[in-house]
Amino acid sequence: MKQGRPIGQRIRQCCEIVEKIGPCSYREVLAHMVGVQLENSHKYCSRALSHGLLTSNREKFPAQYSIVDGWRDLIDANGRTKKPKPRAVSRSEFKPRQNALDAVWFPTGA
């Protein structure tokens, strides 16, 4: 499974719906999601697919999504850890940006 951002509630909801109704298209998932537009339903299915929670059969149109066995374990294994806070940079470590025009106006070789 792809590491990175934690799995959101809508992606979980999408997976639960596909698990409940079986292989289905994103339009069928939309019918079970409250307050979601068609484009967002497709987005949630494709994101779940990229996380490895769903598989798709693209021989049919629209694509039919199926749930992966053990998808809940995959979500738990993702490690919902927060990103570490960025380290503060002291003034001694800070290097000012070099402006591209500085080389033209203030040449160091002359």
C-alpha cells in the first residue's frame, strides 16, 4: 500500500459501500453516498484504487470496482502518523536567496 497521507473518511466510506454491494461502478457508489457529487464519487474510488484498497475491471464501461480482501488491515497498516513538525532554522543556518539579477549588477569577478 502506498504510504503518505492518511486514508480519509470518504475513501473508507467508498470501500465500505463496495464491500456491501459487491463489484460496482462509481455511479452505483454515488447512490449510497450522501452529499457527494458525481465527480467526487469517481475521485474517491480512484484514490482507493491507488491506495490498493480496490481493484478495477476496465474491460467494462464504466469501470467496475471490487474490494480487496483485508482492506481494513491495509488501512490500519498505513500508520496514521502525523507529519513531524518542521525544525526551526536559526539565523546562522539561514542563507539568503541569490537573486538572478545580482550576478548581472554586482559581478564578483570584476
